[in-house]
Amino acid sequence: MSHADLSDAQLLRYSRHILLDEIGVEGQARFLAGHALVIGAGGLGSPVALYLGTAGVGTITIVDHDTVELTNLQRQIVHTMARVGEPKVASAAQAIAAINPEVRVVALQERADAKRLDELVAAADVVLDCSDNFATRQAVNAACVAHAKPLVSGAAIGFDGQISVYDVREAANPCYACLFPPDAAFEEVRCATMGVFAPLVGIIGTMQAAEALKLLAGIGSSLAGRLQMLDARTMEWNEIRMQRASDCPVCAGRR
């Protein structure tokens, strides 16, 4: 792709990405042609939506059933006081449009079930799980495995955050269920009961946006096979290498 394929306004808007050798005009063109599916428009989904929007990702589909509440505003920076009571997806779409009106936002106020996720994931180039519950994460992962779509998964509670990429397009890479089996019995912890340090969701969500953009442009190496965990009390990162589970109930025999 040449400079002629981007408008003067686009060349100016995205100049700081175009100046990067790794991205350039071709990488920016991939962003503009890309389709990101974002599950959740809360603490993690807020920086994800804003950064994918500012980068010029052509289509951003955002799925969330919830409405904006006052308690969200401590950390969910895509929303404002003026939009309390509105659907989170509509609020997020408004925020993106205010920064970059040329991005197409598909705002879906719904709780996506397995059948719906199957359709939505099939249409996307990259999927970002910004949800807050185990069942949704498993359903998103299953759809991503079925359609061989890269999944950027983040989580944050209290002062603890984690992020990884699950990309089964390479046979050696694990899926989310390889690490967190669907039938595992573990206690679900919610922000409503445990609280969450506001900048933590910003850190993890921004990293999710970075991984998604790298995947869209085909640059660098992703976090596939690596789970990064942050303790924000001390700002210490730990990384563990993850192996694919040969007996995984989700991805074994699917590739």
C-alpha cells in the first residue's frame, strides 16, 4: 500500500504510527482494515476501546449487557457522569467517535451466549476478552479455538492483574482452557465485593490493546505461551511459560 491509499487527514492523524518502521503505511492500512471484537466495556474494555479507536482499527464490535453506574467511574475511563444510566456499549461508542469518527463501532447491548459468540468471533480478526467472569471467558475461548482466531485475555482484581494471548493458529500454543480447565472448581471473585485498584485495569487493558494491534499488523512477538502477572502493590511482574495441554477438553483434536 502506498501513501496515495491513505487520505491526507489519515496520514496526519496516524503519522506517529506511520513513522515507526515496524508499522509504516502498510501496518496502518492493516489497522484500518482490521476488525476487533471486544467482550466487555468496563475497566479493561475502557482503555482497549480508546486505544483501538485512536489507532484507527476499522471496525470495533463491543459487546456488553450492562449500563453505566456511578461506581464504574472510579476506573472505567471510557464513560462519563453525563452517560450514567446509558448502555455501556453506547457510551463507549460515543467516546471513540469523539476521538476518531472514522472508526466503525458496532455496539451490542447483550450478554453473548455460545451461539452468538460463534457468529461474532467468526467475523473478527482479533478478539479481546475484557469480561469479568469465568463462564464468559470459557465461552469466548471455545469460539476462538473453533475459528482459529487469536484471543487477547486480561483480568484484574484487587491489586493483581494478568494478561496473555491464546493463539491456536500455531499448534504448540495453549488455549485458555489448557491453563484454566472449564470444569475447575474455583471461587469467583468480583470487583463489587473485593474492590479493584483503578490504574491496574488501565495497565492490563492498555497491554491488551497493544497485543491486539501487534497481532493485526503482524509485528513483534505476542504473549502466546506466556502468562504475565502483575502485583501492583510492588509493581513486580512475574511470567510463566505455558504449555498446550494434550488432553484439553477444548482444543485437543481441534487443530
